[in-house]
Amino acid sequence: MELKNKLTEKKAQNYIIYNYGYLKHDIKALVKTSRQMAKKYNCTALDMFFLSTENKPINKLYTHSYGFNTSAGLHIMEEFEHEYYNNLNK
């Protein structure tokens, strides 16, 4: 299953269940955080979603180099995690 164009809670939930079999985290907080971080870093919410769930690189943000996380990528991931937990409490 592939996500195209727009990230919605239903599409994200179906994608995770299809690929991983179960949903471990709060999907609303995950999608909300993906959208917030995408707006902050000027990329798509899908880019942030795939970075957080599958560690896929975002080339224009230089999140990976030779398949490994860069310091910028690690910073974005840590910030994503912090925002995700903030969104859980709202």
C-alpha cells in the first residue's frame, strides 16, 4: 500500500496497519505532528511521516548521508518526538 498526495488520519492508519500489522502510537498525534513539522521545515507532511515511521531520507533537508542519519536529521527526529508527546497531552 502506498500513500499518495495528502496525509490524512485514515490513510496513515491504513498504511501502518497494512505494512506493520498493528497501530502502536496515537495516529491523530502522529499526523498532527507530521503536519506541524512539515510546515516548520518547508516540506510535505508525507515526508515527515515517512521520516518518523520508516526513517526515509528527506533530501532537501539533508537528513541522511550514505544511508546514515546526519546531525540535522537526528535533530529533526528528536524535535518530532518532543512535539509528538506534546500533542498527545492536548
